[in-house]
Amino acid sequence: MAQDHIRYDILAQDALRGVIRKVLSEVAATGHLPGEHHFFITFLTGAPGVRISQHLKAKYAEQMTIVIQHQFWDLKVTESQFEIGLSFSDTPERLVIPFNAIRGFYDPAVNFELEFDVAAIEGEDETSAEITAYPATAPEKLDAGSDDRDADAEPKKEGGSVVSLDAFRKKN
């Protein structure tokens, strides 16, 4: 197999992160989520560029899932990251999350999900990516009134197809 000098795996991962960037940019512009849409975003708390309070870092040492739904403020989106205000146990917090730190994005209103295999430790191969998209099925009903979620709480996934980028990765 010929060497991939174009690096389609990285281009595909960046394109799918662009979906998250575009959706969050539209929410930032309007100040609210359209219809019943809401987002679960899982990210690595120790990834470069992530800024969260020491309290949250202590509670979620490796990864954290946030919910963007009813209570959020000051959403700002740039090319490389987003900033958002959320409340955790009635304590306002400001989070800065680079798109490269995101492991998962899920919109249960339409059962749309993207998963990224992000390197957990600096120095690991940061180009690896496995992206999963699940077809629409009835999502598990979740308590929509709180943004304070357990980092290990994962939305229920049913069915689905995995798009693996292994075939496109550079072989040594």
C-alpha cells in the first residue's frame, strides 16, 4: 500500500470536529439551542489548552462530560476551542475546551454521535481516530434539568456503524 502523504485520517477527523464547531457557533450566535437539541460533550480534562477550575479537575481527573441544554452562558467559539459558562451544584464555572480535547459529542434529540479516540497522554499518537455515527433510534430519557452530570454517565447507544480510519492511517 502506498504511503498516505495527504493524511486523510487527520483531514476526516478535523472535518468532523468542524461539525461540532459549526453547531456550537450557531448556538453562540443565537444564544439558545434550536428545538429539542442539546449536547453531551466529553473531553479530556488534562489535555493541552483545557481550562477548568481546580475543584472540577480534582473531581474529574481524566475526563468529564458536560451537558449544554438549559443553563449555559457566554458561549464563545473560535477556530480551535470553545468557552462556556455552566453551573455545577449551583456554582458557576467557566470552561475552556479545545476541540482537539473532545472525545465525544452526542445530541440525544436526534441520536447523533461522534466519537474521537483522543490520546490520553501527551506524546501518544495524536493522529489516531475512530469516528462513530449512530443512526436515529429512541434515546434513553435523561433528566434535562441539570448540567451537573457524572463524568462516567454515558448516553445509551443502540445499533450503529463504525467508520474506522485504520485503513487510511500511515503504515510504518
